[in-house]
Amino acid sequence: MSKIKFIHSYHFIISLDNLLEAWREFLKGKRSRKDVQEFELNLMANILDLHRELRDKTYCHSDYHAFNISDPKPRNIHKASVRDRLLHHALYRQLYPFFDRTFIYDSYSCRMDKGTHNAINQFRAFGYKVSQNHTKTVWILKCDIKKFFASVDHSVLKKIISNYIPDQDIKWLLWQVIDSFSVNKGRGLPLGNLTSQLFVNVYMNEFDQFMKHKLKARYYIRYADDFAIFSDDKRYLKKMLSRIDLFLREKLKLYLHPNKVSIETVGSGVDFLGWVHFSDHRVLRTVSKRRMFRTIQVKQGNNETVQSYLGLLRHGNSHSLLSEIAELVSKYDKDDVLD
């Protein structure tokens, strides 16, 4: 398969104009952070220094600050310095529009005008189509990749990127970012980097193309490392699973999570992106409900928190949950929350 080529030059990416625009984008919602304020005190000098290092190719990515979050499961986040994150934005704002054109329609993670809500709506639409409006049984093969971010192989990623980007200087800079972090011997991407969001989509696009063009999976949907294939033939999905497993192992050095591979009917309920999907409705996953109520209690009915959950619940069958939230919020005298 011939691939389109990225035509912008290295000097265009590292230009002062691109760095300044990247700073404006990076700054949104971060003005109050101490490290950002410190960088901004000598903004032009800092940007000029960065530009000079990039021009002379003396740039070296700094170390990361590591910390843990619960999201809801524990995750290890690695935060780069402001200077490096500025560079990530400068790279991302030029590379994302190019690579996004190469992605399949039904890849929904970290893409403009996509996201989880569009993904679960497409999930439901695929169910309608394959069932021919609920007249046939729909089977769904659902898979999850084991330790996804930690398993991305740097050499494989570089080979994929090289197919699209011929410029040696741009590749040198991208390798600086990719090799700035490793979980184990040239594997892994940091969860905190903006560039990681793009890199994993570039990486998994190889799999997406295999699914669509080799396996001819018409009803296939992916969000990060979660993906699902719809069919009215369970045996077809079982055969497909072995080819999927082989491709991921041989081409991308990834492995399916043994406890998160299933072939189920829509009628029995399929867990995908926080919702349990049925033929004609979906309900919030039990663990998501518990987390939601726990967060509302911890935040003591904070209006912004509650409104975000109300927005989430409007995407499913959640009338009883809305009543429970109203009852819980009333204990904190937040009468205006549900207006």
C-alpha cells in the first residue's frame, strides 16, 4: 500500500512562528500553574533558546516527573517539562492534520470531532445494521490490548513513521521524543505526552488498515486499545480472532489481554467504553456508577462535577440514576444543580 508523504520541512516545524502558536495553544487552562508561570517570565528568551537548540540539533529531551492517578484504575503518568511540552505541541499541531487523513473513519480516540460519545453511538448503529433492525442475532468480538502504552515498540513505531516522513531532520526530532521515555528496552510511551496520543493512533492505524482491507471487517470500531467487530456469524468471529492475534504479535509486538477477549450477543449486554450495550438501550457500567456517586460525595455536590455527569448520563437510559443524583445532591443544598 503506497503511503502519502509529509511535505513540510524541519525548519517549518521548528520555526519561531510555529513555536509561538504552539505556546498559545499550550497555555490554555494552564496560566495558574507554577512551572508555566516560571517559563513565561522569560518567554521569548526561552523560546529563542529552544529554537536555537532545534536549529543546531543540540536539543535533548529532559527527564520526566512521574506521579500516579486513579482514572479509575491506577495509572502512572509521566509529565515532561514546560519546554518539552511546548515542543510536543509544536510537533502535534503540524503532524496531527496530516496523519488524521490516513486514519479510518471508525477510530475514535484522541481525534477531533470523534470521542467516546460518537464511538458509543456508532456502536449502537452497527448493532442496528447487523441485526437488520433486531431481526437477526448480533455477535460482537470485543478485545483489549494488554498494557497498551507500555508495550508500544519504538523500532516498530519509527519504521511506521518513516513510511510517511522522508525528512531525516524531522525523524531525528521525533526519535528524540520517542526515545525520551522507555518502560523496558525501547518499549513504551508516556501517558502524559500530547505526542503519545498521536503516536498510538499512528501505531494502531496499521492494525485498522489490516482490519478494513485484509480482513474486510465492515463493522469494526476502535477506541485506543479497545476494539469490537460485529457479525451475525459467531464462527466467522472465532476465525477472525486468530488472525487478529497473529497480526498484533508479529507486526506490532502487542498482545491481547487474555481476560478481556469475548464473543457475546448484543442481547446479553456488551460492555464497551463504560456502558453496557443492549439491543435497544444502554446502561452505565456498575463500576462507573459507583465511581460517579463516590466522586459526587467527595466533591460534596460540586455543580461542575454534577453537570459533567449529567452530560454523560444523557447518552444512555439513566432516568433512575438522575433521580438518585438529585436526591444525593439535595443533601448538599445544591438546589440549582438540576435546573
